[in-house]
Amino acid sequence: MADPIAEAAQKHPAPEGLTYTYGTAGFRTKADVLDSVLTRVGLIAALRSRALKGQWIGVMITASHNPPGDNGVKLVEPLGNMLQEEWEVLSTTMANKATPEDVSQYYRDIAKTHRIDLATPARVVVARDTRASGARLLGCLVDGLKAAGADYKDFGFLTTPQLHYMVRCLNTEGTPNAYGSPTEKGYYEKFGAAFKNALKGKKPSGGLTVDCANGVGGPKLTELIKYLPSEDEGGLKITVINDNVIKPDSLNVECGADYVKTNQRAPPSSKAGPNDRCCSLDGDADRVVYYFKDDSNVFHLLDGDRIATLVASFLGDLIRQSGLAEQITIGVVQTAYANGAATKYVEQTLKLKVDCTPTGVKYLHHAAEKLDIGVYFEANGHGTVIFSHETLEAIARHEARNPGQKEALDILRATVELINQAVGDALSDMLLVEVVLAHKNWTVQNWLSTYDDLPNRLLKVTVSDRNRFQTTDAERRLVKPEGIQKLIDQEVQKVRQGRAFARASGTEDAVRVYAEAATRAEADDLARRVADLVKAAGTV
């Protein structure tokens, strides 16, 4: 009797000599060596759905901010959150099975170990970004899904957050926790209406120029705009640039959130004038960073740290004004890469709790889930706000005692609807920022003036074995090699407002060194000295 699992694996054999790892971004590498991985991900997605009694699982084909020649794939859990860590390990093992027979055997082993009934229906929803390799890789994925007997919905081109949204909607449909209509139109209607309600008559000042990285976010933002209030209705004038999806080779090239964050400059294509509000998405629209040039043509970046402080401040005001302060607390979750000035501002000015986690959005997300309201953003612009079930219930049942409380409560409820709690969503986050700026009546200059970033420097040191470098305290201190942290601490003491840490890269044999200090010269010098210590330890 034919074995469909082995046949699918045979059709897309694994290249020799390559090892695949399911990381924070799923599987991601050169597109031409991913065929076998996609087929096997189809098998894993079917097993995961069956393990969860036929709930919908998502599969997104994207390489986000990577160059056009790359691609990748990630799996999405039923509520739109990231794949459970145990299943990351299973996915990695499956991707590295050498023969079709090994793949088939491992498929059955997973089912047996996890007590998965292979007769249970499997449901998978899939989508992809605009990369040229996406269509071929989709075919490889479908071969795996069909071999495993899974039902699947293909949504075609979507942003990554839209796919997360679809998964959550499909799994909550018809329940008291229904998240929205599981269609693209439903996505636009939900966030369009929430934006209008959250503005509550406030008009955003000026316009917004949005750089879409020549990725899938371009056409999706153009569609979303149709569902937003027009300028005549007191809405926001949005100018879309870098939305060329007809030419896949232009994706993320000299544009996009990663380009702006890394190079600390606007895309060359930007024609924005002094103090004009601009933002950039990444290739799959799950990151957003803001920026502007001042009257002297000096570039200023408003990154994920800035977005987190802005949003936390606004939510804190709404909670107090609506009379909910005794029931609900807000916390901000950061990584060690958050600027020290941002951390100080949250703790001392906003009087909010700060938690620090290891690098990687899944760690931030899990930490935020433990709070009443958890605001998390990586400095790269990826983040969202998570409201606990108890907090949502408290906001829903709260009765305002006066008109001021009622207005704050109405805005708070609309803001909850505006936030894509499933995952960081550049389009949703962008609209959220615009709502906050409109209510505060702030310009980008006002936003920038809340605190002064400490000058910082990030360096990469190539080492022979990154596993020799082990950390503790949310990756802020090295425990191995022994003695190196004491030397780093001594260097930090030599500069004003110094802070530095070194952590092994998650994807290559390198150690990343971060340093900040009171002046640019001191930050650069501290980074270089710590990098020298790492270099010496890495060659022993």
C-alpha cells in the first residue's frame, strides 16, 4: 500500500549537508533550499491541528525584512500566537530527517508520542508575502498538507499579522470571545471602525507618509485606507510610498523598517519635508518605526521603545480617567536592547513596572500575557499590547460615574479593538500611534522630547563557537566564559551612564555587543573595549 507521507517527502527531497533550525522567525534561509522544509511543515501543521482537536493552525510563507532571494515559513497557534516551543523542536527534527522513510516514521512517532488520533480532522490556513519564490513554496506546502489529509484555506497574499488575525477569528467564530470576521474585508472593517471610534472626533494633525518596503503591506494598506475616515470626515491623510510589488527584486531594498533602523536614515525615495511624520513597515508588515527630519534636516528615529512609551502613557491616562486604576495595572516589557533612557522614563516618569526578557518576540509576548495590560515592543518596531481576560471583562462591565469617565471608557474600549492582540501588526500599531498623537495633540517633536536617548553602539564579533558564551539575567550578564563579565563591568565603570552586555547570536557564530553611555564617543569606546574582551575570550 502506498505511503502518501513518504511519497510527498520523496517529491521534495532534502538537500544534502544542510541543517535547518526553527528559530524566532520560523525557518528562514535562501528560498531555493526550502522546498523540503515546506512539505514537512505541512505535515507538522496537520499534526498540530489534530493534537488540538481540529482547531485551525496557520502557516505563513515569508522572510519578512530579509533580502528578496530569501524566504521562510512559520506556524501560528489557534489564538494567533507563536508556535509552542515543544513543537518548534519537533519541526526542527522533522525538517532534518534524511530520507522519505525517516519522515514518514517520524510523522507516526509524533502521533504516537503525543497521542494524536490521525483520523481527527486537520485544518490549516495558509498565506504568503509577495516574494517570487512564494508560489513554488506554497505548492510544496500543499503537497505536505494533502499527504497528511488536511483541509486547508489558502488566503493568497496577506501580511503576516493578517494571517494571525484569520487564525484567531476562525478559532473563536461563534463563541463569546469571537475576534472578528475571518475574511480580509472583516480585518479592514474591524480596524477601520475601531480607528474612527478611538479618534472620537479628534483630528490627526498633518499627514503621514508610509514606506511599505515594496512588500505586501503596500496593497493591503491601500485597501485599508478605504475603510478609514476620509480627510473631510476628520481622518488622516496617508501617502503610500515604496509599494511596488510587481517587481519582487525591490523588496526591502533601500527601504523598509529594518533599513531605517539599521542605517538611521530615511529611505532615499522619501520626499518628506521638515517635521513631516513618516513611518516604515517591513516586508511582511509586522514591524513599524516612525521618524522625521527636523528644520536642520537632522534625522530622528522614533523606534519601538518610543512607541511602547507613547502607548503605555496613553493607556495609563485612560485607565485613570475611566476610574479603573484600582482594578487594572499596566506593565511594559522590554529586552536588554531597550535604551536605558526609555526604561528610566517608564519607571520614573510614567511610574509603570518594567520587565526585561531575553531577546525574541516570543519571550516578550509570554511575559506580557502575565500582566493585566502588557505593552511590549522590540526596538526594531515589532510589538503590541495584550489585555488579560480579567482586564477585558473589567473594562466591559465598568460603569462610568460621570461624563469624563464615560468618554475615557469609550476611547479605551475602541483602543482595545484597534490593537491586534494576536501579534505585532504594523498597520494596527500605526493607527494606534496616530490615535495617541491626535488625543495628546502632539507633533513628532513633542513625542521626541519626552526623553533623550542615550548614545549607543551595536557591534558583531565573529567567534569560532558561539555556544561558549552563556548568559543569565535576561541575557544581560555573561556567566561563561568565566571571568569575562567582571572585565566588562570594569569597562562600564569607566564611562558616564555606562551600560553594556554581550550575548551570542541566535543564528550565526557571532556575539553581539551592545553599549550605551552619556556621549557618542564614550558609547563607541565602550563597545570597542567590550568587543575586544569578547574577541580575546572567543579565540582562547
